[in-house]
Amino acid sequence: MAGRKKRVAFTVVGWLLSLIVLFPFYIVFINSFKDRQEIFTNQLTFPAHFNFQYYSQAIDKMQFGTAFFNSVVITTISVVFIVMFSSMAAWVLERKKSRISTVIFYIMISTILIPFQSIMIPLVQYMSSWEMDSINFSMIDSRYGLIFMNIGFGLSMAVFLYHGYIKSIPAEIEEAATIDGCNKWRLFTHIVFPNLKPMTATVAILDVISLWNDYLLPSLVLKNPELRTIPLSTFYFFGEFNIQWNLALAGLVLTIIPIVIFYVFAQKYIINGVIAGAIK
């Protein structure tokens, strides 16, 4: 009886916490179908009419297709390189134990503690000096410049996660493969990296969500409207003297939908990664 009451209490608490988390999404969703007058008169009820014209207007003003393409390209390439470089670096730092590798590892991890806000202005000023007009090269106002910075900021945490996970992989497997004539590249790609799948899924999912929703760094780097990501495009509904709430909320829903779909398909990998990490 006591156990049943405890389960019921946990269920009730779980539902309450879920409602608290989902309530802001409910507010954004239902108000994205209302006109400005209805938004200001009553924010909590369903709209009198579900009007989809604000979504079409938001898609047009946001240049949603272009912004979506930019977000997909920047996020995908950044995550691929973060996973590739961080897994290699973590493997070498863990297997080649020395004083130098330990120092390098702790230097990389210490960068996690540095707030981005403290270096963003010097970073942009320094990257601006990399411009070369003769070959049309610029780290500012370019997709590859933003991708380069995303990789730099994402490596430290990824190396930290991979480094801890690689410790759980027996080194004897790699030694046996080396004895059989496996070179370093083949050893990593065919033996080590396949064993990192749960952590790779975790790193990729965390970085996709982080980079897709990032506003601050793209706002500093990207100036050309044709290069804006989805968060940047949504922001332009918030003017200095006027806020187009119905269009802004419709834009926010459009921003959320792709990452929700991604999370639904990636959910099993998140659970598997957590379970595998806990067991190991």
C-alpha cells in the first residue's frame, strides 16, 4: 500500500513538472495563431480562429528557406568536425599517457570555464584581421568562419566526454589489432571509433541542439542577411519600437519544430548513451 502511494505521488509530481515545462510552449503555440489584439486581451485561451496566415507571413519575412539551409549547413558541418577531431584527440591523449598529454588535456578542459562573453569582442576583432581581399577570404560574415569558431568552442567539452569514455574501452583490443598489422588510422576508424557510438551520439545531439539554437556568436559573425541562421531571422521581428508578436511567435514555432523532430528521432540514442555511460 505504501509503495503504491509512493508511485502515485511520483506520478503526480512528474505530471506537474511536465506541465510546468510545457506551459511556455503552449503559450507560444496558441498565440502564434492570434492577431495582435487577441494576443494582448487574452494570452491563455485558444484563438477564436486558427489563422495560418501569420505562418506564411513569418516564412516570407524570415526568408525561412534560406535561413533553414544556413542553419543545416553550419550545424551539420560543425558537428561532423567536432566529433571527428575530438574523438581523435581524446583517444591520443588517453592512450599516449605522458606529462605533456596530461598538461594538454587539462589546458583544453580549463577552457570550458571561460565565459564566452568575456572573449567575444576580442575574438571578433582578431578574426576580422584574417580578411584577405585578394583571395576573397574572410572569417567574418562567412559560413566557414562561423563553422571554424563553432568547432573551436565545441572541442573542449567533446574531448572531455570522449576522454572519460575511452578509459572504459580495454586497451588489449587495440594491442591485438596492432599485432595483427593494423596501422594507426585503421585502428582508430575500424576498432576504436565504432566502440564510441554511444558517446558519439551523445556529443552529436548536444552539439546539434546547442548550435541550432545559438544566437550570440552568429549575431557577431554574420552580417549579410543571406547568411542568417533561423535564430537570427526570428530576432528581426523584435524591433526597437515595435514587436510583431504574432509573427515572432509563429517564427519561434517554426524554429522549434526542426529540433523537436530531430530530438524525437534521436531520443533512443540519447537513452542508450546515458545507459551505456552509466553501466561503464
